[in-house]
Amino acid sequence: MPISAANLEAAIRAAIPVAHLEIEDTSNGCGENYAVFVVSEAFEGKSTLARHRFINEVLKEQIAQMHAFSQKTLTPAQYQAHLAKQAA
């Protein structure tokens, strides 16, 4: 059964406070490949690996049903720097 973006969003928002969230179905709508971009204060002081492991654990059941999953995780300060870099 395909995973929905709403299902992923609900699971992430239930686990951590989210400042910004983007979920992209990269499988042309079939729900088998997703890319997520999560910004949360919960990531403060954690390495990228620790952040990714956390999201993988939160979405363990959903990821098991997918073909591919990618993620980008930032703190709010890193996200502001990211936005400033894009604007420049």
C-alpha cells in the first residue's frame, strides 16, 4: 500500500516540534519514493547522523514500505542561513 505525504507529515509532527517541513513524492505520485526536508529545534546539538537516525526511527514503519527515502534535517538557525544563501 502506498504511503501518503499526509501520513509522513503526521508522524513527524507528532514526534518533534517542526518549524518547517517539506515532503516531496519523488515517485511521480505512486507513494514509493519520498524526500523530506525537516527543520526543528529538536535537532539542536545533534549531528546530522543522529538527526537522520531519529527521523528514520520515527518513520520506521513507513520507510519499510518505500522503495527510496531521502532526508535533509536542519536547525532553525541553519535554515535561516540556508534561506539567506538562496536569496543571495
